[in-house]
Amino acid sequence: MFKFINFLVMLLQLQPAPGFFDKHVDPLLQLIDHGDQARLGSRSPGAERLTEAIAPSLRGRRLCCRLQSQSCYSFSFFFPEARTFAPWRSANMSEERSSSLGCAGGRGREREKLPIIVAASPSSEAPAAAFAGSERGSKVQFPTFSTFISTINQKQETIAGISSPSKPVLPNAKRVRDLPPINTVVRQKQRISIEILPPEMKAPIPPEPALPIHTKTVKEFQEDVEKAKISGDWTIVHDFYSTTFDSFLEINAAFKRSANAPFNTLDDPGINVNLINSIYDTLLNTPQDIQKTVLKGIINSLLKKWKGPQTKDDLRAYFLLVQNPQFTSTSTYVIYAHLLRQIATLSEADHHFLVHWFQTLPLRRFKQLVERLLQFISLRLFPAKPDDLPPMAKCTWWIPSATRVLALLNAANSLANPPIIHFMDFYNSTLDHIDLMEEYHIWQCYGNSHRFSFCQFPFILSLAAKKIIIQRDSERQMITVARQSLVDKVSRRQKPDINMLFLNVKVRRSHLVNDSLDELTRKRADLKKKLKITFVGEAGLDMGGLTKEWFLLLIRQIFQPDYGMFTYQWDSRFYWFSSFKCESYSEFQLVGTLMGLAVYNSITLNVRFPPFCYKKLLSPPVVPTHQNATVGVALLTLGDLRQLMPDLAHGLTALINYEGNIEEDFCSTFQIFQEEFGILKSYNLKPGGNKIPVTNQNRQEYVQLYIDFLLNKSIYKQFAAFYYGFHSVCASNALMLLLPEEVEILVCGSPELDIYALQKITQYEGYSKMDPTIRYFWDVVLGFSLELQKQLLHFTTGSDRVPVGGLAELSFKITKSDVPTDWLPVAHTCFNQLCLPPYKNKKELKQKLTIAISNTEGFGLE
């Protein structure tokens, strides 16, 4: 038996003729497979185990020789692990085999590493692990013959997918590892390279993706369309659309300005704008089969690229596809939603490119894109025909995806200078009708985590919606504070008083500022209660009108130039903080508190601050907990200074653009001068600024430091007191939803008055629209100057500003007053009601109305 085993070992070492195995070895393997040890000459169990151990190696040796004879291709390249089947071989035996293996001419290339193997599936993982784990001296678990042959087949299939001669590429590889070294001799074996294979044995190497060449111009495309319209044969146009939108590669080929240029910059997406506009503008006027073909191509493209873009060409394709006007129709919303989803899940770097590319869109295309996304969100929330869209439960990701893409457009609009469209064009008024407080609650609880809320993207919420959130949040805080006051009162066994639920402010008209400051300082703990004003010596009951007048008179008096708190800039007609030093800044805090109370109690003020003031007021939007934290300081630009001091901004702009020698011609340093109480004082813009000349090289720094000093540093203490006063009342996270421009409208209302809109929303009591008195009234009012029209609004409502949401939010009523016609009109500002006697002619009405609206101060009780 052992002689037979030695014979088998010898077969493993020799290079026999091709027919040798068929004649002598195959019968022996059949006997081993059938377990016929009697015919093999031994019944020893050890011999049986040894025979079974050698048999797989013998089979592998047989297959190796057959492969060599058929293809002249080294078996070791297909399955190098087969050499570990006989670990007991000596180094000399291995050297002899290495010299005998190879192709007919003995050609080969020395490899330093064994090829990698792949654990691609559970079925192939076990044999690979068995082979790879066969290190020198370790116990080897040999696979069965069927597993061995199937593994070889897998190796042959793997070889067919090699794309590079020097580095095999294994498709669909999940886990790839290198084989451990077997011994030093195996590392130096000669292997046949794929370069020397016959042509029929080589696997095809896929070329690098190259853009197809399309040469169709705008003119050619338009000519094709015109011919199709005349002849009715749209075949050429159909083929063009079908090819163009078939894949991301074709999209780039059609619309990229140059097929060979990468166009990887932020500033230039590298597309033919005229061609894309022409193709999209024509698309909706083509036959339905063409439009369906385009949608099918987009579906195929999205399915191919679902795993994300790999190049800027893929990103460019997304940029082009999202502009497709077909997505206006609800029938395409399923495709549109998947496109938006893929764009929304791109990486931050890809989003950065898209934001800058969106800036390059023409105004019309940009606005269409924004409107299309807003419509998509609205119709998903409130579909006109619910059956046209999938159930909301199955597509909860639609709205978040669309909102995130809209956020990219909003970012592009914010970066553009000037903005491409007005920030209000991003408002979605449909959201005014959803549960806004639920959205606010989700945002408060989860922030910007996985739970979606529209409050995460406040640019989409209209100012009316934000006002509702702020009002509801203010009411909640009012109720909380009032309830706590009531509980404290009861716990001390004191009798509750209705006045404890309000912020009661009693003032004298002759000492309005001092009394207001004292009252608000003394009742600081009650600032978040409902405001109630009483003028000493007057019988008026505050149903809202007294509060409005208190705000109006107080603001008017504080902003008097003689008061010294604010300076009036005649060239811009704005007020700004006085930089004069003072002992106490409490009055600046009072102004801030007044603005906070106005927002808190939904009252508009006639305050003329420049727009960047509200940018400073939201820096930061939530009061920091650190006592020494910097507040009210914003990064302001020359454009901000131009709002307040246009002449100075013009001069600094001229300095920046000056082409001569600034140091010699201007002789300026980093030092400025200001007059305070008749004394000229100097301030250094930076340490040692009086000795640093302004030059052509540092003029940008000089201008920026100048702006920062005027608008931040010189009035820091004044504005910090103003900031803390405002936030002492409006300490709410809802302020984080607001833009600075929105805070201004919320505080001051809109100065734009449309008297025709006021006429449309007016209600009548005792009169009708066709009564002569009403017709006289509107004839007179429409003929007033804008100043008199605002005085009428102020006389009737207590404010000359249009509230947030426009005049539609204002309840304006004209009531018939049964009094003699020699009486003047009377207004109830608490209810925005004008009591108008039945004047007989237009002249009398104009005279009495003009007298009434020109004397609007003071209250009486009927």
C-alpha cells in the first residue's frame, strides 16, 4: 500500500505526457472514490486516510496538465491555492515544478504577490478560507473534488472580467484580501502574464467612458422642429430627444459646451445655455410620444445613477434634469420626486457646486425652478385630486427632499449680490394652513435631526406664518407667567386680583418717558404679561387703542434730535445711535424693551432704523448665557453703510477704486476724528493706527475697519443695552426663524399703503357701498396725498403702517353715526372703526375729515 502511495506522490512531482493521466491515473482515482481498498492492496485505516488526502491533489494535478495542454495557460494563475495541497513537499521539489510549469516556450513573468481572492458569496467563502488558511506547518482541511472544480470555474469567470493587465479587477467584490505567503519559493514562481496570451484567450478591456460627439446646434434643432411642424413627421426630433436623455453620458454630450473640457469650477457649469433653453421650451409643444420618451430616458438615467455621482458630469446631469418643465404636471411627480431625492442625498461638496451653478441660471429659469418646487410641496400637502398621487404614507420623503433642494436655491439666491429674486418669492403660503405649532414643537424637541420640520427651513415659511408662531409662543409664555403669578398669590393666601394678569403701566403725558422707564424697570418681572396702558387723568379704557398711542407717542419723543439718544441722517432719512458717551444707557434699554413689547403684543411701530440694525439685533438671535459675551456685533459691509450714510459710502468706494498713489495723494492714516459736544476726538482704527499710512495695499483693510468702527465699536454700549432690552421681552427661539428684513417688517409694518386695497376690505355698518356718503368718502380719500392717507390710517387704527400680511389682515370698518353733520368723524382705534356722520356733500365731508385726521392725539370716553 505504501508503495502505491509513494507512486502517487511521485505523480504530483513529475510532468507526464498529456495522455498519461487518462491511461494510468483515472482508474486509480475511481478505485479511491469507491473506497475499494482491497484492490488497492491495503486495509489499514491510516493508509485509507492518507490515500484520501492525496487524491484531491492528484485530481488537481490531472486538471492542471489538461489545462496546459488545451490552452497553454498556467494553472497556477487560475488557482494558485492548489499548490498548498501538498504541504509536505520540499523546497527542491517546488523548484523543480516551477522550472517545468509554463507555456510551450517557458515564457513567464515573476510576480511578488499572489493574486487576491474574493469572498463573494457564502458558497465560495468556505473553500477560499480553507485554501487561504493553509500556512506552512498548519493543519489543512482539503475540499471535496466538486468544490474544487466549481472554485476553478469561478476563477476562470473572474479572469474573464479583468480590465487591467497589471491589476486584476474583480466585479461585485464585497471583501477582498491578499493570500498569506506560503513560502519564499512560491513567491518567486514564474507566471504567464495576460499580455502574452493569444487573442482568443484575452478578456475584453472596457475603455474609459468617453462622451459621444453631438454637433447639433440651436439653429439646427430649431430647423428640425420647424420641418416637423410643417411635415408632421417628428421622427428626427423624436430620435434626438430619445438619444439626448437616454443616460447621463448622453445628457452631457448634448449640452456640454466642450466634450473634452472638465468644467469642474464653481463659477461655470460648462453647459450650452441657449441649447438647453431651446430644447426645454420646445419640449412641452411636442407630441406626447416624445414627451413620454424623455421621461422614460430620465427614469433609466436615475436608475443607473442611484448610488450617487462619481464625476462632475453626473452632477451636471442633475443640474440639467431638474430644470425640465415637464415636472410642472402632477403626472410626472413620481419621477420628479426620485430626482429630487437623489439630489437631496448628494454629498455636501456636490451641493456646494450646485449652489454656485444655480446662481448662473437666468432669472426666468431660476424663478420657474423655485415656483415648480413650491407647487410640488403644496400639491403634495393638499392634492387637488388625491387619486393622482400615491398615498402620503408611502411617500413621506417627497416633501423633505423637495424642501432640501429648495434650500440649495435659497442659498444660491442669498449668495448672489444682488439677490436673483426677492426673499419673499420663496414663501409658500399653503403652509399657513398647516399645524404650525406642531412644526414648531417638532423643531424645538428634535432640532435639525432626522425628524423633518418646516421650521428647519424657515425661508419657506411666510412672514404671516412666522407671526402666528411668534404670537402663539408669546401667548403661551403670557399664560405661563400669569398662571405662576396666580399660584404665588394663592400660596400666600392673598386674594387674587384681575390686574395681576396684566402688565399695567400708568403714565402721565407730561412725563411720558420718565414714567414709562420707571414703570418698566419696576415691573420687569411682568414684561411677558399682556400689556395694559392707563393715562393718568383720562377715562379711556385700554382695549388696544391706548396701547397703540402709548407706543406712538413714546417713540416719537425718544427719537427727537433734541433728546440726544439718536441722530437723524438727512441723506438717508434713518435714525442711528448717538456715539456720545453717557453715564447710563437705561434709556437705550427702554427703546429695546419697547420694540420687544411691540412684537410681543403684535403692534407695529413707526421706527426708522436702517435695515442692517435688525441684522445686529439678531447677532446672536438667542441671548448668550455668558455674561461677558459680545452681542449686537455683525459683519457689516460697504453696502450696509450705504443704507445709512450714502455720501460717506460713496467716498470710501472712490478710495477703493482710486488708481493713483493713495499714500502720497491722501496722506491718511488708520485714525479717524469725531466731534462730541464741540470737541474733536481722534480714534485709532487699530493699535498704532495714527502712525500707519493708508496705502494702495491696505486700503481694503482701512475701509473695513472704518465701517466696523462707525457701526459697531463706537456705539457698542448703546446698542448692547438696546439688544438686551429687546430680548428681555422676546426671548424666544422663534426669533431664529426670522431674517433681519422680516424683523423690520414685524416691528414696523410695511410702509407701502395701497388705498385701493383698503377700499376692497372695508366693511360697513349702517351704510352700503352705494350710499352717497360712502362714495363721497372714497372720492375724497383717493384724492388725498400719501401723507394724508397715512394720517387717515393712523387716525382710525392708531398706526400709519400696514400690518404683517398686508391690508387683508386689517379689519377696517366705517359705521354710520347718527349725529348732526356739523360734528367731526370719530374713530375707535381699539376696533379700527371710523364713525362717519351722513354728510350732505363732498366738500363738507372733505373739510371735516381733514380736520379730524390732522388732530389725532388724545382719548375721550363717550
